[in-house]
Amino acid sequence: MYTEQPTTSNDSFIRVGEIDLERTKRGPFSKRNLERVSIKILRQWKNDFLLFHGITDNGSRNRPLVLARAAWANAACWANTVESIGLVVNKDHSTISHYRRLHPTNMKYSDYNELYLSAKEFGKSVNYIPVKPTIFEYEPLLSKLTNEINSLRSEIEDLKVYKHKYEIIANQIKL
């Protein structure tokens, strides 16, 4: 419905999901490798999201609007630069960076969490964003795996000590 056919150039941008590691020395997620969603599409997405939740963007600082703005900005952060997202929500790029920095903390609050997930799902349902998990969805798994790695490292160290003691005893028996 609101999807825009992206213009691609073989030398500059490629579609999200078709990242070519050989394209740039900066890595697969540099701005050159990710095709950006236009400001027009971002504005339409934001306006539809706010309308869906019955929130009017009048630039005020009331909590529902600030949370909705932050949730939408974090859901749309893959789509363009922080400067462009700031332009869409009538805020400076530093405000968007602030929203991104506070996102893990805000996800602990049910009202923000619901708005963020809604913005993400809303974007998926109208083809604004691809169906890809974000880093925040992997955070619990990452924490669990880190703990498991640390536990295994500790076990390896214990086994090394055991091996060393075994070798000492084996050498004493041979003598």
C-alpha cells in the first residue's frame, strides 16, 4: 500500500537483506550498503502509527506522545539516518540518538514496550520494515550464552588443573 520501489544503483546501494560484504570496506551495515526509506514513506508510516493509537503529534511533551515518538523512532531506526528520522518527528538527531540509547531501559515499561512492538508490527504489516529481529530481541539469548561461555571457561580451567595433578601423580608412580 505505502511501499516505494527503491532505486538501486549497482555501485552504491543494495536492498536490505541482500548485503554484499565485498561492496565496501566499511562493513555490511554501513550507510552505503543499506538502502534508505524515503522521508515521505517514513512520515506516512509515523502518521498512520500515531493515528492508529489515537495520538496527535502537536510537538508537546506529554508522556503518551513522547513514548510513541521514541517507540516509532526506534522501530524505524534501520530505515534511514538519525538525522532523517529526526526530521520526520521534528526533533534533532541527538534526540533520536537519545531515544536509541534509552531503548533497552524503556523496554522494561509496559506502555513503551507495547508501543514499540506495535510500531514494529505496524511497519511490517504495511511493508515499511523487513521482518528481521533487532539486537534487543537477541539480548536475553546473548546474556544466556555469555553466562554459558563463562561457565565452560571455568570448567576448562578446572580440567587443566586436574590434568596437571594427574600428570604429576602419573610421573611419581612411574619413578
